[in-house]
Amino acid sequence: MSQHYGNHKRFYPPFHFFTIPLAVLGLGFAIYCCIAVPTIITGLLVLAFFLIAFIAVMARMFALKAQDRAARAEEKLRYYILTGKALPSELRMGQIMALRFAGDEEYLALVDKALADKLSPDEIKKAIKNWRGDYHRI
């Protein structure tokens, strides 16, 4: 299936639909138990589930940051190959991540438009006519 604006967001089911919901349910149940039977064990159970949920979210954030860095490096190289110049430093990370979906034929014009009009990442994605899918980032 080809990627476009309407279907480019991706989910990783084991994380988004299993790990996070179970951690939140566990935390909610632990809080309920701590209120119903306030003991040191139920308090520690709340702490444990809070830490599990926190660690899961932080692991996800670290993975996204690593993917962002790799994608930014790819886009810097792509811009350099197309222009022989460095990617403008005024572009924000979100804009760079959105520009990665643009085909080469419209990439440079979109970079200029993003800078001139201070486009949001969503506006950049909506302006793309020839979508270049990113099937590896989750």
C-alpha cells in the first residue's frame, strides 16, 4: 500500500495496543488498591506500575529521538546532494521530519516555502503533491 498524508502515521501494536494499555490499567488498579487498602505493599505496587509506565514511555521517546537524528542526517545529506549547500539551520526538527515525505522534484521548493511562510509540519505534509513514503519509522 502506498503511503500518503491520510495513512502515514504508524503504530507498533505490541507497544501502542498492549504495553501502554496494560501499564495504565495496572497503574489504575494499583491506585484503586492503595486507596481501598492503604498499606506499604499497595503503595509500592503503585510506585512499581508508575515506573513501568514511565520507563515504557521513556524508551519510546528515546527510540523516536534516535530515529529523528537519523532522519535529520538523511535530509541534510539529501539537501546537500540536491543543492551543494547545507540544509538551512532555521528549519525546526518537525519541519525536517515532514519534508522527508516530499519527492525530490518538490523538495527544494517546499524547503523554501517552509522557511518563508514558517509552515508547521502538518502544513508541509498537506502541501506535498508527490508523497515519498517512509516505511521504516514507527
